[in-house]
Amino acid sequence: MQSYITVKNGVVPSVCSLDCPDQCGLLVHKQDGKIVKIEGDPEHPITKGNICNKVRNMAERLYDSKRVQTPLKRVGQKGEGKFAPISWEEAIDTITNQWKTLIKEEGPESILPYSFYGNMGKLSAEGMDRRFFNRLGSSQLDRTICSVAGTIGYDYTMGGSYGTDPADMEETKLFILWGINAVSTNMHQMTIAQKARKKGAKIIVIDVHKNQTGRMADWFIPILPGTDAALALGIMHILYKENLVNRPFLEEYTIGYQELEDHLEQYHPQMVSDITGVPVEDLYQLARMYGTISPSMIRIGNGLQHHDNGGMNARTIGCLPALTGQWVVKGGGAVRANGDFLSFNKKALRRPDLLKVNTRIINMNQIGKALLESYPPIHSLYVYGSNPAIVAPESNKVRKGLAREDLFTVVHDLFLTETAMFADIVLPATSSFENTDFYTSYWHNYLQLQEPVIPPYGQSKSNTEVFRLLAKGMGFDDQALKDTDEELINQALSGASNPYLPDITFDQLKEKRFIKARNMEDFIKNLPTPSGKIELYSKKMEEDGYPALPTYIPLVEEKEYPLQYVPAPTHNFLNSTFANNEKHKSLEKEAKLFIHPKDAQIRGIEDRERVRIWNHRGECELTAVVGDYVLPGVVVSQGLWSDAPEKKHLVNSLTPDRAADMGGGAVFFSGRVNVEAMKKEETV
Ligand SMILES: Nc1nc2c(c(=O)[nH]1)N[C@H]1C(S)=C(S)[C@@H](COP(=O)(O)OP(=O)(O)OC[C@H]3O[C@@H](n4cnc5c(=O)[nH]c(N)nc54)[C@H](O)[C@@H]3O)O[C@H]1N2
Ligand SMILES: Nc1nc2c(c(=O)[nH]1)N[C@H]1C(S)=C(S)[C@@H](COP(=O)(O)OP(=O)(O)OC[C@H]3O[C@@H](n4cnc5c(=O)[nH]c(N)nc54)[C@H](O)[C@@H]3O)O[C@H]1N2
Ligand code: SF4
Ligand SMILES: [Mo]
């Protein structure tokens, strides 16, 4: 078959590579060999031709004159952004010579990779890179920045990332969107909920912010940050008291339901109301709706996972569908993430066997601290698919670490990101449209293939290609470091020993385009928990030092600051991606801080006034939006804004780098701040 690259004029298929649960099928329109338009692929079984504005406006990003075209070396101070073009040969020689010296003098652990899912393609994010750094014996990165706390918490209850199939949700009668801004972050979940609403379904949103999703709800329930486990326990208390639990289901599919019933006594509705800010009568109404409407589905979002108690929040909410027996109702249950249905052969792809020694593990959420304090020190950082200078907590520490003169930093990206400004060497990355890769959605259970649809931009190269070159430069002769992209895909998609994923070849995926996980109907009978059942009581948790039963644990108190601060994602950016695009910035207009009228009034803050937000970690400036979008005592901003043209919107300068209760997860939303109006002369 003809390569899509050679198509000069026409429409070719593609996949959205961004870190988004929807993982849309795309159709790319080409004119004179260039992408001129991106739209949804109507043949995709779930996304059905609709895509978000971000990607609809993406074509110009691909040909943006700001894209890095050649390797660069730093010629000015770190952070200054002065670079000169060099050849690939010089770039690879410089990096590998530095690393060879470092390995001899300091050991391979002085080198640290730093990456995340800027491109969700499995080869790009966890393929040749993992093989290379395993072979190198570098320090390892614990990739905790997104949802690890909730993953582990939910696993204690359910054994893995398994939940309701979105394909079944059109019949659902009650949607509880809990800590998820689905209109912006999972738009097809919203489309499905709205279709179901036409057939009588109700949509409830539980959030700390009445944002675009809350405004579309039939019932918006505002909650105080980090108190969701208490709300779930209050619902459970009422379900048991009013005999709305499904006892036959509990007996057959769960363990610990009697212990749970006793334990729930303490979660009296009044106490739950005092903790959560949800009025007692609303708590009763919510519990009764949840106990009587079927099928019901809870979409568990990341908002409630990015907290000190994020693991326990997901663990606890994950217990709710078992109490009502919703797991055996089509379209009922819950989804935190569905990623394990498509769990492929990770060992074959990542090759952990290439790592011959025990090396230290660095939590990516504490990259600032690691760069400043680790002993033995980190002497070289290799960043790809992530932008830690913007997205990681405690930005001031991160930037101080990146500014270290004795740190040799390489950044592989499409753009001169805020992180790249601190690099010694910058390498140009291809966009996903220029690569071969495969994609597994963590929401809708479909696999997809990306084949290159345009040639590499300038001299840019894909992640797999760069790691093959680095391996050669290091003199590593292993075949595993030479495999082609097609070979990597075939290795990853065979021998997964996953009952939901048959062996698949590159050619099959190319032919079918969308392949779905299979045999998911009865997953509830085959849970990989220690007991094989839903664990309302978890002995494993006890062994790991947690309460065995779901429990509300308050956030770490930062007493000196009066306001809880939630810096959430925004509609027109994807994390920091698109924050450097004029079109996306103009759609987003300005960086806002939502504040309750009571909190605004005592500080003399007026609507649309510029405010300073600060704590002991840092400060930033945003535009106040005064209104009852948030509860008193809570402030919310949206978006990870770019530095350019000023550094004033660096929200992560305020966020803590503490580890969540489980897995070292991020706690972006558990910090506290103070806010003040800015004097007029300061804002000009
Ligand atoms: N447009 C857009 N889409 C995205 C992203 C993006 O940046 N922009 N990012 C992508 C990524 S990487 C991820 S992980 C997902 C994240 O997407 P979501 O799962 O939607 O998670 P967040 O947007 O982090 O937070 C969701 C909501 O939780 C609320 N929240 C915060 N704290 C609490 C709490 O304690 N309790 C409750 N109930 N609510 C709380 C916030 O106000 C927010 O509305 O979205 C993906 N999709
Ligand atoms: N305050 C606050 N901070 C947050 C969050 C929040 O809600 N609030 N959300 C957190 C979450 S959930 C996440 S997942 C993280 C995400 O943080 P990151 O993973 O850092 O995500 P992005 O900011 O999108 O940066 C991805 C980078 O990868 C580059 N890239 C894309 N494709 C490729 C490729 O193929 N190769 C290479 N080498 N580079 C590529 C892009 O150009 C971009 O610069 O942010 C976290 N930070
Ligand atoms: S960012 Fe999400 S909604 Fe937008 S096109 Fe990509 S997968 Fe679809
Ligand atoms: Mo994320």
C-alpha cells in the first residue's frame, strides 16, 4: 500500500496523540503535501467524527515558524534562550561524550531521564527510551505526575484500571461526574451523557468549581477540596441505613461488606456535611438518587486524585457501585480509567531485563528537590515529551535546579519550551503525524495505529530514532536498541497474557484501524484483587500501612494561609501544550482566578481586577473573577500558562511537591495561598 506521506492532495487517517482519554480517530486533509485541516474520523466507533477545538486548530502548530528545525547548542546563559544550530552528528557526539565521561567519573546514576506523555504513542513514551536508559543504568524516573495515587487507590478496591465500557453508557440513567471537568477534558463522555439525557438520564456534577461542566449539569454539587472520601462514606452510610444496598450482589462479589456497615456508623450525615460543605438534605437526596436510579455510572476524575488523600478518595468512591450492585447492570458502574483492558506486553517493549543493577528511583513530582539536593548529585538531565519548568510543582525549585551550571541538560521537543531554555543541547522532535506508533485509550478500550502522514519537519526526529542514534553513539550493540518501529509494535502486541487483548500484529492493526479489547462483559468475575472479589475490606491495604476500610483522611494543613488553591487544567490548552500558540491563547483570553464574593470583599478585590496570589513557595498574578463559582475559602485557576511574555502566570510556583498518600502521587490541588488586590501602579 502507498505511504500516506506520498499523498499530495487528499484525506488520510490519523490518531490524536495528546494525553486525553478520548484518543480521537482523526482525518487529516493534505494539500500540496502539507496538512491543512484536521477533523474527526466519523468511522471511529466512540469519537464518531467529533474532536475538540484544540486539535481542530492544530494544523498551524505543525508548521509554526517557532518549531525547532535543527539540533541547537547553548551559546548564552542558562535560561537566556541563546542557541546556535549544530548538526545531528555534533549533537549526538556532544551528548554521548559527556555521558561517557560522567559514567566513568560519577557513575551512570548521575544521569536522569525526565519524560511524560506529551505524545501518548507507546513507542514514543515507553519504547526505545526505556530500553536505552535501562541499558545505560541511569537513575530511574517514577512517573507520578498524573494519576498514580488514584490508580493505586482504585486498585485496592478493584484490582486494576477496569470499569464501565463507554459503548454501554447511552442507556445509563444517572451520570455522576465526580471531580472531572468532562466538557474540557473528556468531551465524548459529555456527548454520551447528553445523548442519554435525551432519553431521561440525569447528570450530577460534584466539583469544587462550577466550571463549564458544572454549568451543564442537572444538579451541581459544590464540595470543599479533598473531602470526597467523606462524601462517599456519607452516601454509603445512608444507603445502608435506608436499606438501599444490594445484598445479594455484596454477598457474591465483594468481601468486607459487614465490616464496612459497622465502620460506616461514624460517618453521620451531619458530620459529613460539616466536612464537605454539602448540606445534609442534599446528601440525603444524592444518596437516595444513587440508591434508586439504575443504571448509574460514576466518572471519577483526576481532580479528586491530585490531593494529599487522592489515593483514598479513588479507593473509597470506587466502592460505591458495589453497594448498589451496579457492576452487573449494563451501562452501570464507574470509570476512573480503563487502561488495563488494553495492557500490552510492557516487558517486551520496555525491556527491564537490560537493566543489570539496582538503580535509584527519583519521583518526578520532586524534580526540583532532586536536582538541588540528591546525593550523589544528578549531573545530566534528558527531557522529552514533558515540560517540567511549567508542569511540575514547586516551579521555583525546579528552575533553580535547571539553572545549575554543572547540570548538563538535553531537551528533545518540538518547541523551545520553558524547559528547553535551560538546555545545553536542544534536539528537534517530530510531531506524532510524522511517526509510526500505536495508541491505547485509557477510557474507550480501542487500539489504533499511527502511520506517518507527512515527512519529518526540518531535521526533526522521533523519540525512537533519537534513542537508536544515542545507543549507537554510546557503542551499545544490543539488537533491542536497533529494532525498527514496526518490530517494536509487533513485540509489544504479542504475548501480553491479558485475557482482554489477543495477540495483534502491525499488519492487522493497519488493516482494521480500530481494534477493541474483548471479553470485557464479565470482568467483574475475574478481578485481579487478592481475593478475586471487590475488596471493601482490604487486607493488603492494612499490610501496606493504610486503614483496611475506606476512610476519610483530611488534607495536610497549611495553617498560615487562608485559602485552598486549586490550579486546574483549562479548555484550550492541554497541560502546557498549546499555551505557546497564539490561536489557543486568544481563545483562552486571560489567566483567571475564581474567588467567592465573601473572600473578595474582605480583601477589597473587585471583579476583573488583577490579584497577587502567594505562599511560602512562590507567587503569581491572575485576573480575579468574583462570583459563586467556588465556595468561600476556595480559589481556583485554570490553565498551565506559558512564560512568554512574562513569568507572572506560573501557577505551579505555588503548588506543593509533597507526595500523596499513595504511590508518591502529585498533590497539585492541596496547597493553600493568600490573595490580595494589586495596587493600581503595580499593574501598569
Ligand atoms: N482541555 C484539556 N483537556 C485535558 C487536559 C488539559 O490540560 N486540557 N489534560 C489531560 C490530562 S493529562 C488529564 S490527567 C485529564 C484531567 O482531567 P480531569 O479528570 O477533568 O481532571 P482535572 O481537570 O485535573 O480536574 C477536574 C475537576 O476536579 C475539580 N477538583 C479539584 N479538586 C477537587 C476535589 O477535591 N474534589 C472534587 N470533587 N473536585 C475537585 C476541578 O475543579 C476540576 O473541575 O485531562 C486531560 N484532558
Ligand atoms: N497546576 C497543575 N499542574 C499540573 C496539572 C494540573 O492539573 N495542575 N496536571 C498534571 C498532569 S495530570 C499532567 S499529565 C502533567 C503533564 O505534563 P507534561 O507531560 O509535561 O505535558 P505538556 O505540558 O503537554 O508537555 C508535553 C511536551 O511534550 C512535547 N512533545 C509532544 N510530542 C512529543 C514527541 O513525540 N517527542 C518529544 N520529545 N516531545 C514531544 C510537547 O511539545 C510538550 O512540550 O502536568 C501536570 N501538571
Ligand atoms: S485532545 Fe482529546 S478531544 Fe481533542 S482531539 Fe485529542 S483526543 Fe480528541
Ligand atoms: Mo494527566
